[in-house]
Amino acid sequence: MADTPPATPAAPEASAPGAAAAAAPVAATAAPAVATPPKIKVRKHKQRSCDEKDAKGKLCAGHLKRWYDYPKEIEALIGPNVEIYRCEFCKTLYRPDPMQMPNSYTLRY
């Protein structure tokens, strides 16, 4: 039994630099996502759900919600203090119908 050599810890140390080198190209290939401008449509009269279709032709049908605090990039596209709606699923933006009375700053009794 005395003839067996003792175990050397060199094997785990040798694999550690190789593992770090293999992980480095994965991190280097990840590129930041480029922001694409959102699609802007005009709402139809009394429209409440999204009518956008995906690549397969399936209707989104997400609820259009009033978007109050949109970022500065969106404000540059649509203008300041605009009544804008956004689909809850596909994030398509909708301008109000020009023939419809605005929902902002109206008195209703």
C-alpha cells in the first residue's frame, strides 16, 4: 500500500483556466439589444382592443390602455402631452381617433 502515489491537486487547477477561457467567448458574443421604434397606429372609433397581427397572422387582441408616463424617446416621436394608448401585449402605440372627442380635459356631468 505504500507504493501508491499520493493524489495531486494539480488536476482541478488545470481545468479551471480552461473553463474560464471557455466562458469568456460566450460573454464577448452577447451584444446589447438595439431598440427599435414602436409601431404607431391611429385608433378606430371606440376601439378598445389591439388589431395588430403577428408574423403568423394571429390577432393580438390586447387591451388598449391609456399611457400617461411615456419616456422622452416616445415624446420625441409623438409630441408632448398627447393622449396615447398602448397595447398591453405587443406594445403597439395608438393615437386617438381625430373624429372622436378627447378623453382628456373634458367635463362630464
